[in-house]
Amino acid sequence: MKSVVIIANTAIGSVLSVAQAICNKINCKVYVICSDKKTSSIFETSKFISEVLYVDAINSQNYLEQIQAWTLTKKFNEKPVLYSSTDTSCYYINKNRSWFEENFILSLPSEEIIYNFTKKGLAEKKAELSGLSVPKTIVIKTEEDIFKVVEEFKFPVILKPRATYLNSNINFKIKVIDDKQDFINFFNEIHNEGILCQEFIPGGSDESYYYVFYRSKNKKIYENIGRKLLQSTPKGGIMLKGKSEFNEDLSLICEKFLESINYIGIGGIEFKKYGNKFYFIEMSVRLEGFFKIAEISGKSLALISYYDLADEVLRDSANEIQKDGYIYIDTIPLFVDYLKNRKFASIFLDLMKIFLNSKVFPNTFSKKDFKPFIKQILMILKSKI
């Protein structure tokens, strides 16, 4: 059986989910290449991960040299299947695509798709050209752009950095600005070019949808669909809670979109529903941070993708039907959010659901592999103390 290599940073749940899903069924080794020291120490406790390599990702060339040196020491008999959980690693792989394709089987889509869809501003244009509905969007580069937003956009607006791999002083994933004067003041203070600005699509978290998928080499789509129940901000951000919930309209929209751009590989798309339209919010050309929700709701995209990429016969997992009503919880960020907002009862209620409801799953906890979760908790307690 071919080995698995997963490139990681701070997204713990998706990496553990892939390792656990594959190793539960297949006798193969899983290696993790991680660019965050603390996260590396968590992965090292997993019984499903054979080895963790910490890589100091200074730049794409330095990153490549460290991975090349490590690959030489492993002397794989067959190319390992490679997964990525970060946009930066996708960007680095793209810059050194020929070497990675010589040494690994990539779960990533084409070079063109990675280039187009890891950079906000460009991704929205490509999505709209491919038939998706997109919120009014502009990349703020000049003072003229700032005043264009003030004059032509409806407020509130959402600001996002264009890409994690672009050098900038932006330290937020998403920022919501309700007032035009606050918008002007923000850009007077930050002096940063290249921030994406989008009109806010009305509605709460429950109108935000996720779509995670694997589109196989023979162009068959395996998908998992659901809604966000709670996000890191009321108007968008990281999914703290999500529920599997199939939506036929969204399935058809995504099938047509992925066919139009000839996407082959693993990925995810986020949408916001308003009226009868699903608006494209963003796309991941790699493992989504909440990838585990597909695994817990009966559609093992990890196994399906592994079988296809490794040229193995697709097993029963390929024919599994998504089970609705399964709840994913990003435990640590969620409980931190509860503490900040003094929602102590919510912590107790969610803990009870985790222990008593068979459909509720924390992102890093597994009964078969509980040490990473314990390690994560202890590290957080230690940092607070």
C-alpha cells in the first residue's frame, strides 16, 4: 500500500481526520510535514501517524530543500499520496510543481486552479465567469478604490487578506465594518494594499453552507454538504459548529461549476444563501479545516480519494450515502469564544452533547486516538497558567 504524506500547519482536526480514516482501513504509513512546532508535538502523539517532520517554511525554496532532503532519506518504493491542509503549501508546491509530481501523487487540482483560487479577488472573478453568483467585490489597492467602496457599496462590508502566502501586516482572517467612516479610518491606519472588500450578504450563520468534495480522475464527484451553525464572527469566519445537511440545489450548482473548470482533486467551497441564490464566498483547493464533518457523517472522502489516487479499487466507502444531522464542533476555538462572551452554560451544554449525543463530534477527539486531544488541552492550560 502507498504511504500518505500530509502537509500541515495549525489545522489539527483535518490532518488527524485523514490519518485516522485511512489507517483504520488500510495498513499504510502516514507522515506529517508540519510548519508549526506546537502543532507538530500534538501530531506526534497520534497512533495513526508514523512520523512528524517539522519544517521551518521561510520561503518556497527553503521549504522545498527541507522536504527534498527528507524525501531522500525515506526512499519510498512507490510515490506516496500527498494531501495539503494550507494555502501556503499549495502555493509552494505550485512553484515547484515538477519536483512534487515526480515524487508524490498529488491530491491537489491543476496548477492553474491553485493559482486562480488561492488568491482572493482573482478567485471571485473566476467563479463568476464560471457561472456562480458572487457578492460585489473589489481589491483595495489605491485611495480611489477606498472611495469607490464608500460611494458604490452597500454597508456592512467584509474585509479579508488576499492570501496567507502574500507578505502583509494583516493579522485577521475576516473583518466586518458596518460604517463608511469606520471603513475610511481603518484604511488610514493600516496603509496596506491588496485587501479584499466584499458586500455582506444578509443572513446569519445558518444561511452559510459548506461543500466539501473529491472529484476523481474519471471526473466523478463525491461530496458532503451542510450548513454552518456558528462562526467565529456573527457575519462570517471560521466554522465553529456545522451540521451535515444535503442540499440538492447546491449539489447541482457545484457539479456544474467543478466540471466547467475541470477540477480533479480534493477541495471545499463555502456559500451564503440569500433569497433563492447561493453566493460564492471562498474556495479551498486542499483539505478544509472542518474536513472531519465529511468523515463523521458517513462520506469518507479521505478513503475515497486515497483509493482513487493510489489506483486501488474503490471500496464500500465510495457508495456510502451522506447522513444528515451530524454535528461538527471546533472545540477549543468554540469554548474560547464562549468564555470571552461569558456563555458558561453553553460550555456545559455542548460538553453534555459531546458525551451523550452520538451525532456530535469534536474536531480533534477520537475514541481510537484520544492522545492528540489531551495533548492539545494540556498545552492550552499550560500557556494560560
